[in-house]
Amino acid sequence: MSATGPTLQERALGAYLGLAIGDALGATVEFLTATEIRQQYGELRDIVGGGWLKLKPGQVTDDTQMSLAMGAALLESGGWDLRNIACHWLAWLKSKPIDVGNTCRRGLVRFGRDGSLEAPFSDGDAGNGALMRNLPAILFAFRDAELLERCSIEQAHVTHHHPFSDAATLGVARMAALLLRGGHWRDNLRALRGLAKELVETHRQFRFEPYPKRATAYVVDTAQTILHGFFSTDSFESCLVTTVNQGGDADTTGAIAGMLAGAYYGVGAIPARWLKKLDAGVRREIERQVPALLALGERG
């Protein structure tokens, strides 16, 4: 990697396409154990579809779909409008998507019933649904730390209201924002390590070294898996392969790892074979949203 690294456009596009590719790659092995993956695939390295959802190769799940819905709402509103974002998510839910997390479903049904934009605190809301869909908010708000925090937590609380969910969503948002702002790659890696250390020091449950080898939808397990995948590898491809082959909630861990790796390495580092397999409509919408969200955030 050169010292200057990818441009902002290349980092942002890498993050969004990385999210979708990680989703499509990981969905094949969602809910399998690492041992079961080795028995069935050896090592999953290609987007082949299938899995428990019986997906077509390149088809994405709720991770990407909820992100796209948020991005569309932001662009439609011309800025941050949480109610419009929730309306877009509710419309997505009513479209009978192929996969919906239980906490996301419960929160959106509540919003549809009473219009409330914040779920009450619940011990059961420590899933990864808020973390997985936050990229459009990051692309919009990454230049302003206070705005980034407000947008990340507000969108999270529509469905997930738990300190671990908040910590992981905001921690990963800060990492992605740092990468979008650019800088020397060595400095970025050092700063990313610092942000990961800060997350672990605030909530020791997130300690990921040594990796505990749990990749469930519990947001602590998810964060540990993506941080292990990112920091233990040296390329976009190796990051995603390492991450999804842990199994568990592999579409979501793959999506978030793909977002971080895409922002770090840039869109040019994404293997062409994966880009070719990604659903063409999803790719077009991502390519439409990225420059528009960056421009919207720049206007403030």
C-alpha cells in the first residue's frame, strides 16, 4: 500500500461494496461452525450462494438492505432525518425481506405501531443489528465527531438500546471515519489499534486478543470477530476469508469486516471475481449512493 493510500471516493466505495461483498460471501456459511465449514468447503473463498437462506450467488441479506434503506432515506431527506430512516426501514420490513433479525423486527413493529424512535433499554438488545447498518450514517457524518456519535446512536436506538450495542456501533464508526479521513497507512493502523484498545478498556468484554473464537450475533462476539479478522490479516481478501470462515453470524461479521477492510485498502483491493458476482442492482445502488452521501455530508 502506498503512503498516500486510496482517495476518499475509493475508500468510501471500498467500504460500501466491501460491506455488500462480505454479506454475500458470509451468508453461505451463516450458522455453521468453523469445523462444519472446513468439512463442507475446505475454506470458503468464493461467493457461491446457498446456505440456509438458499441465496443466489451475489445475493445480499438484511445487513446490506438496511444500509441501502438508510442511505436512500438520507438522500431523500437531504440530511439527517431519523423518522424518515425508520420509515424506510419499516417499508423494507413490510416488503417481506429474506432475512430479518428478531430485535430489528421487534423495534420496527413498535415504530410502526406507536411512532416511537427509541426502543426502551433491554438486556436482550445486545445484538449486532445496529452495528451492521450504520455505514451510510458514517459516510454522511465522518467529518464531524459529534454528529457521527449522534447519528450512530440515534439510528441504533430505533431498534437496539444496550450499552454494548452502543459501544460497538460507535467504536466501529470511529474506526471507519478515521479511515475515510485518510492519512498515512502506518499512522492509520496505529490509530485504529488505539481505538480498538479504547473499546476494550471501556468494556473488557470486547477483548479480542487472543481471539475467543465466538462469532455469534451477540455484538461482543461480532466485534471480537471483525477486529480479529482485520488486525490479523494484511489484505482485503484475507480479512474477509478469515472472518467468514469463523462461521456463526457470518453474513454480518463478513459485512462489517468488509466495510473496515474496504475503507482501509480501497475499492481497488477488492477481488474482481467477487465484484463480478455481487448482485448488479445492489452494486449500482451503492455506486449511486456513495458520491451523493459524501457530497451531502460535505455540505453539512
